[in-house]
Amino acid sequence: MRFHIAADAAATAEMAADSVEGVIRSNPRASIGLATGATMVGVYRSLVRRCREGPLSFAETTVYLLDEYIGLDADHPQTYRNVITRSFTELVDLRDDAVFAPDCQAPGLDIEARRYDRLVRAADIDIQLLGIGRNGHIAFNEPGTPFDAETTVVSLSEATRRDNARFFDSAEEVPLQAITQGIGTILQAKQILLVAQGSHKSRPIRDALEGPVTTEVPASALQLHGDVSAVFDLEAASRLSTGHPQV
Ligand code: F6R
């Protein structure tokens, strides 16, 4: 695992965007795994800017979302597809048919989860962007999820629902379930880019990357992957053992 520790959140976003840009420049047809959430806002903003200023182009790229809430109307502003559309995909030159997400309006959600799992595995993701939850989750894989889990329907933990209430008008509105790529699916990506900012991420980051590999900390599964880059600001990195390069 390669650690990159930057001074602040803005610098982590630029470093993460550098990595994504590097993958696309070496392979314009790359497939990119996208995460949603506050962590990624600056990363997408930077990628949008680079695309508008050129020469970065997503015209041949395909993107795959990690997860999607169940139970929101398709036009709800907080579906992950709508969030990603507003913050990234409609602002760059990606083709409309190059954006993939679990379809939580589908009649059979278990069947849809399996369909999406096959789609993502076949895509052979070149770089997967990941945030981390306060409880160590990746995507919506909550503590206790087996590391070989495939894409599936999951229940969100109360901790995650509380954390995500900031995006909704009320805590009750936060969905109870989601379709999420499984940890096993995520680990298939050729390269994983973990991004975290803020002191509230320092404990899960330390537990995931320097603690034991355990299903109680879903992100500790990343220790089993051969090509992970981790980009943190000083606060998120504050509980890591010293000696990681600061850039
Ligand atoms: C989002 C996702 C989640 C977030 C994590 C961190 O697609 O899968 O695992 O990456 O909850 O969220 P933020 O970035 O809002 O702190």
C-alpha cells in the first residue's frame, strides 16, 4: 500500500484527481469505479475543471457507481446516480450510456444486484475510488460483512444512517437499505484509491490500515489487495504510525 499524506482536504482532492487522470491518460478507454459522499466532492470538482480546461477527456471512459439507495424515487436528489450526475458525469464529456449504477427501481432487487455484480466484474475496473465510513465501511459494506461478498441488497447500520442524515431533510428520510458492490467485487479492481479527510476518519483509517484484518473493519480488507494507494489529509492520517511520506 502506498500512503500519500497531504496538507489539507483540497490537496488530497488534487492528488486523487492526479491518479485518476494518470489512468485515463494511459488508457482513455479505462473503466473507473466511482464513490459518492462528501470525500469525493473535491475530487470530482478537480476532474471537471481538468476536463474543461483540457486535454483530459472522458469521452471513451466508462464509470460504475459503488452503491445506490433503495426506496428513493428515481428523481430524488439524493439517489447516488443523481448526485454523481450533478457533481460529475453531466459536467464532463462522458457519454450518457457510459454511466452505470445499480437500478433500485428494478422489480427484483436481488436479481438486479447479481446483474450489476456481473457487469462490474466484466468491466475489469482500472481504478476504484473509495471513501471510508466512520465505522470502517467501504461502499455500504457494514462491519461483519464477509470479504468475499458479492453485490447484494444490504441494510444500512444505524451509525451510517445517522452519518448520512446530513444529506436529507430529516433522519427518518434516510433509506434503510441499499444495493452495494460487495467487498469481493471491490477487491477485483486493478487499482484502488482510498481517500479520507478530517479527524473523524482518523480512527477508521488507523484500524483499517494498521490494525488486524478483520470483518469487523470492512476497509481492513484493503490490506489484502496488491495495488492500493491511500490519500489522506493530516487530520485523517493523525493516528497512523509515523514514517509515511508527506507530500
Ligand atoms: C459512497 C460510499 C460510502 C462513502 C463513505 C464516506 O458511495 O460508498 O462508503 O464513501 O460513507 O462518506 P463521506 O465521503 O461522505 O464521508
